[in-house]
Amino acid sequence: MRREFPKGFLWGASTASHQVEGGTKNQWSDWEVSPERIADLERRGLFKEHGRENFISGTAADHYRRYPEDFALAKELGHTATRISLEWSRIEPEEGVFDEEEIRHYRDVIDSIRGYGIEPFVTLWHWTMPRWFYARGGFGDRRNIRFFSRFAAKMAAALPEVRFWITINEPEIYTQNSYMQGLWPPQEKNWIKGWLVFQALAAAHRAAYHAIKAVRSDAQIGVSKNNIYFEAYRDQWWDVLMKKTFDWLWNFHFLNAIRREQDFIGLNHYFHGRIKNWRPNQNENVRMSDLDWELSPDAIYHVLMDLRRYHAPIYITENGLADAEDRHRPWFIKETLKAVHRAIQDGADVRGYLHWALMDNFEWAHGFWPRFGLVEIDYATQERRPRPSAEYYKKIIEANAIDDDE
């Protein structure tokens, strides 16, 4: 069976500044070398397992200097869209002081992307903060939202070639790890504070949305929202109740709060969680990624169908797996895109798919060892090597279709 995607469907992959650029100086890079962080990694024996340098972003994939090479490679692999993020800490290293040289750098990045005929999706905030913004309390102080909207307006004016803007990446993942669980900076294990930050991020999106629209009325603006397919085991009523609760809290609440200020939905999708006898994450775990995340490609169908309620175009802005040996990635891409195609056939307005990630990168608290890239990075030499899955994905892109018998 041949499954054809709509004409003009966008294909590509995603990155984030701190994870690939190298040389960033922000609240996260400070946390990486903080005594508390180092003591925690030593206590858990992770330095012995992975080495100290694994957990320090350093030069990362050196994308800040090598971006022309990387986008040339994306073009060679058939990509028609790419997602990047702007490193706010480079652009506004001090409060109210914008570095015009760094702005020119990102203008050159956009020119490079456009020069290859690739559509850029640009994220304003992918979890890292300027030191001054962090010192002010970050999004934990709603008065700071004005700084974020000012940054959004500044970049919309500086990068008029950008049509698709993503204000915020995965607000629920950030608040869960930074406040609910206290694992990421600022490591405040405070559920009330986490909920307030979650609400503040919704307000920050709304403020940035209007700030960008004031500069460019035809800009398309959304968020990248991490949604999970929660599945009730055998439709038992108590598990259905839990599913509806998790759906509202995790999948829908933020989107409901911004539904009047979103031109599209950016979907980040990695997880399926089966609920059995009130307990979440009771999955079968037949296939697992290197991070021990269950690989359930069909789950994206259900998430996409749920998003129809918002009557907005959907771009899948992240979807992928840690798979250093590339054992599962071709199968995962194929089965995921079959599920995406089925969702489109059943009425979901999906207009693009961006795999996570274009290249191996610094995977936040895990460091460098998880390998998500279509392109392998040799961190000793910074050599780029497309994996077989990248070539397989290229065939799908060129055909704008999937053949079941391949």
C-alpha cells in the first residue's frame, strides 16, 4: 500500500541552541558545573558510568560555527523545513543590552536556511535563560514576562524572513522537571510554585504572541507542546477517569489557556502511558529506546486525533528516539508516519513532520551519551555522518509517501 502525504507537506528535523551550538553561557551551563550538580552526579555514580565531560555541554556539536555545513547536509538529506532555537543569553547578555553581532549571526543562520530552500521554524525559548533573567526569578516572577515579550518583538523585527515562530518549548516538561520533581535548575521541588510557573508560561506565550503580531501581522505563531497518549486499560471506568484527568492536566490545560492566541500547534510526542488499576505507565515495553522509553509509534495517531478539537494546523515539531546503533529508527520513522498518515486521513490537519533530531546533541541532564540524531556526531573530531535512517527518511521525503512493502 502506498500512503501519500498532502502536497506541500513539510519534512525535516529539529535542534535547540544549547544542545548543539556550544559555548553558551546561561543558567543551564552554570548549573552543569555547580558544586551541587557535581556532588549529585558523583553520589549517583554517573561520572564512573559516563565520565565527567558527558555532563558539561562545552562545544556541544559546534553548530554555532558549523551551521552552514549542517544545513547543507539537511538539504542533501531532502529536508524542506528545519526547527532551530535562538539563544536568548547570546542576544541579550545583560538586561536591555542587545548584542547586534549575535543578532547578525542568527540573521546569517536564517539566510543560510533560506538559501537552501528550507522553511525555518524558530523557537524563542527552549529552556535556557540569560543569567540576569534567571537572577530576577525567571518565569517564577510574572513581572518578568515583559522582558520575554520585548525579546520576542526584537527578534521578529530582526528576522523578518521567519514566518513560523514557536514561543515556548514544552512548558509542562520544564515545570515538571524544574519544580515538580526538582531535578533541573532551579531545583525547587515545590508543586505550587510549579503550577504558578506553568500559568506564567501561558501568559508569557500570550504576551509574546501579541508582541510578534504587532511587528508582523502575518506571522504564524504557536508553541511546541509535549502531549502523551494516555490509554485506559480495557476501558475500566476507574482507569478512564484517570485518563481524562491526565489528559486535562498534561495535554489540554495549557492549550486551552492559549487557544485564542495560537495560529498552529507544534506537537512534540515521545510517550505512551497505559493506565492500569489507577497506576500510570503500565506499558508492555516490547521495544525500548536507549533511554528505556517505550517505542509506541502508533500512539501519535491518538494524540493527533485529540488535537482536532482546537481546529488549528498541526506541525509535529519533535518526535524521535535515542538509538545509537540505529537499530530501531528506520522502523520507528516508518510506523510513526503510517500513524500520522492515518490521522490525516481521519481528519487531523497535520502539515509537517520534524524529526528529533537533525544531529546528535547534548541531551540536557543526561548529557551526550543518548544519540537522537539522524546524523551521527563524532565529538572528538566533530565529523558528521548521516545514519542509514537518514537515508531511509530521505526516500520518504522525496516520494512524499510511504510504501508499506519497503
